Amino acid sequence: VPWAGRRPGLEEVREHLGECTRCGLCQGRRTIVFGEGNPEADLLFVGEGPGEQEDRTGRPFVGRAGELLTQMIEKGIGIPRDEVYICNIVKCRPPQNRNPLPPEVAACRPFLDGQIQAVAPRVIVTLGKPAASLLLGRDIAITRVRGTWQDYQGIPLMPTLHPAYVLRQYTPENRRAVWEDLRAAHERSRG
């Protein structure tokens, strides 16, 4: 990557990504879903990959799971969605919303790392098992690690449940767990 050893800007990372054909996901996508939000956000959210709505609009987390995430950010912790930065491990939609495969994740990894370096958040929140496992460098059980502080290259990382999982398992316990995780992340991000 051209920014090795220094902090890139988000535009530079996006430019380097280009009209990416580095893995097979490019064949089924409509749009690259790079990420959006405040380029100097204190809180950065990482999900797994774009779904159908995201592929159509080019924006991360705009489907039902995205609406829930927006509510959790805006009503739960009381900040506008555009104050945080939101991106995914892979920037193109996997077919049938399956989990991204290791070569797909590897092809996109420099861009995720570039986004994290560019934003330089105070806290990272991973949404679901794939994002937490990738950034922590080990296979984790999300129900076991959620809500416990982890570390990603010196940045505090809070793993929490994916909003799509919360929608499928819409229990007061799951909603409360995510709300508590986000509140803890928000508190810590304010220094």
C-alpha cells in the first residue's frame, strides 16, 4: 500500500481501492460500499460485509440491521450517526449474504486497515463474530467476548453482537447487551 508507515487520508485509501477486482466478489456487486461517517470519528464501527440494500445504495448499514444500528447510535448513546465512522471487512456484497471467504477478506484487509489508520478512532466497535475474529486475529465466540474490552494495535476494541443477529434474536437481553456495549464504548471514546 502506498501509505505504508504513515497515516493516510480516507480519500487516498478509497482511491487506491479504485474499481477493485482483487477478488471474485467484484463479479456480483453493483457498488463498492467503502464506508461513511466522520473521517475524524472517535468511534469506528466494523461490520462484516454489505447486504442487498447496501450494494444498491453504496452505503454501509442501511437495511433493517442498519436501521437498528442507527437507532442504537442515535437513541441509545445520543450522538448523530454521521459523527461515527462505519465500514465493513469486505467492501462488496458476498452472494446470498454469506460470510466472506478468507481470500476475499485478505484482498480487502489493506483497505480496512487503511480506514482504521485514516480515522484513528479512540475506540473500535466490532459488530458480530467475523469482524471481531479478524481484528483480534483469532476465532472468537461472540457471545463469550462481547462486552469485554479487547485491543487492536493499541486501540481499545469493544466486540458486540451484530444488529442482524439482534433482529433475529430480538430479546430484551440481547438488546440490553448491545446497548451496554455501545454505552461503554461511547464513554471510553470521550476520553
